[in-house]
Amino acid sequence: MHVPTMSPTIPLHRGSAINLLITQACIVLLFSLIVVSAQNSSVCTGSGNVGQNVYARPAPGQCCRTGQNPFQCTPNGGGDSTCWPCSLGRFTNQTINTQWGCVNSSASSNPDGGYSCTFGCAPGRFAGVLGSSGCSACTAGRFQSSASQSSCNNCTAGRISSSGASLCTPCLLNQYQTSASACTACPAGSSTNGTTGATSCTLCRQNFNSGSGTNCTACSAGTFSYVCRGS
């Protein structure tokens, strides 16, 4: 009579299970890093002609670390032809320039993981992501006074700005802030008490009056109160 044999079962100890989980986690992490790297870089492609040679060039929002001068990448796509994303606050765009080389070609990268592409955003504009092909204007109520920045700053209370502003301006005398980009004249009978950059108006004191957007002045003879009514 034939008796089937059973394969021996090898118990999985707790230590082995932990090691397996650690190994799997390391594989996932390594794969994630590879994916991120692939997203941030690409093979330079292109048809940039300089003299008798054809030079590789990056896509908009990228620059190449190698090249004989700032106008070209590696000749004929040879050598290190990997292109890298622009740092925050900087950009490239093939439609407006042919300078494709990274400014910091000898560096591994900037602290944000990108490279210094040829152009920086002008004051009043920003590039908040790596690999930008252009800059966005600061929205109303915000500003950026410096070039090559990744974000804009909020105007302080009593100051306003329009889209793309490099600075904020205070509300004028006897005006108060009503929105991120507008100030309004104080109504009659009130003022800002000689100050600019106000967020509200104050009623004129007793026996003083004002027109809309003007200083408070003493009532004329025979009148009283801030509305200066006759007696």
C-alpha cells in the first residue's frame, strides 16, 4: 500500500517575518526614489543647430548640466545628455530663449533639488514648482519684491496691491481698505485722523465735521455737533 509523503513545513519565525517586511519596505522606498528621479530628469532631445553640429536640448522647464557654452547641451546627444528641472523661482522656455545650460552646471543640485536655469522670475512673479517653463503673477493683495522667488507675500492690513505687484501701497489719507486691491474714501463725518494705511474710519469729534474723504474741521459759527447742524 502506497502512503503519500507530506512535504515538511518550515515554520516562519517572528524574526524572519520582520526581516521580510523590512526588505519589502526598502524595495518600495528604492522604487519611489527611482520614480521621483525619473520625474525630475529626462534625456535631452532636440534639434538645436549651432554651426555644423547638432546639439541636444532640454524640454521647457529643464536645463542641461553639460555643454560647451550656455547656448547648447552635449553635441549630437553624446556624453551626459540628461536634463534636469529648474529650481523654484527659475525657468526656461524654448519659445523665448535658446540658452539651455544650467547656470550651476558643476553643482549636484540646489537645496530644493533643482538646478539654476538661465532665467529667474521677475519681481511680482513666482515659480512655485520644480521644472517651471514660466512664472505666475502674484495675485491681488500679495507681492514679491525680489527676483527668482517661489512664492509671494501677503500685504499687511491697510495696504493693497494689484495682480503682479512688486510692492504694496498704503491707502491714502482719509481712505480705508475695502478689499485686497481697493481703498474707499471715508464717508462724510469721519476721517482717518491724519494717518494713511487705515482699515477703518473714525467719526469726527463733537463740533467737527468732514466731507467724504476729507479731514475733520471745526463747525462754522452757529452750528454744532459732527453733522454741524444749525442751532
